[in-house]
Amino acid sequence: MKKILLIVLSVTILAGCSEKEDYKLAVLEQMKADKDIQDYRISPEIMTNCVVASTSSNMPGLFLLDPVRRVAYKNYTKMLSLNKSPDPKKTLSELRSDFGDPKKLADAHSNYTESVVECMSNQVTGTEESNPQK
């Protein structure tokens, strides 16, 4: 019985981690394509870690394995992949439904955007402080 419980728990943890990992990969793709990040010579990986941590703290759900949090990671990943969709209009409609309503989708997009701006600001400020201009 303990072995079955351990197996179920392990599978659940791996499934919860996969949604977050998919989200992290979608964010990394966005960071690698961002012109400002390239111009400021900010590491896309550092930005990704910062953005994922920041957005995660404002997502619904309490912890990684919370089913609500897992759905949030899936929805955020889908939101970031909207421009790659073969039918963006349909995907946008699905996102509105997935998030519950257009306001919640807008809130999620704001959470992501604010996290990117905050992380970039922190990176630029940190870079400028360590390399002062003469």
C-alpha cells in the first residue's frame, strides 16, 4: 500500500512540475525574442527565472501541486503561445473561457507584463550599479 501511495505521489509531483516547466519554457522563448533584453544584454535565463517566480506568486492556487495552480500554469503557457496559434481568434476565445472571463485573462496578462517590467528594471538597475558610467 505504501508503494502505491509513493508512486501516485511521485506521478502527481512530476505532473505538477511539468506544467510549471512548460510555462518556464514559454517564458524563456519570449525572453530570447525580446529586443530590450538583447539590447541591455540581460541573460534570458535569469529573466525567465525572475518572471516565473514573480508571476507564480500572483497566480491562483496555493502551491505547485494545487490543481488550480496547475491549470493556471497551463493557461499562462497558452496565453504566451497565442501568437503561434493557427487560429488566434479562436485561441483568444478559448483563453477567455479558460480564465473564466475576459477580465481574468486581462489580469493574467497584466501580471505577466508587470513581472517582465519589474524583472527587467531590477536587472538593468543592478547592471548599472555594478558598472557605473564615467
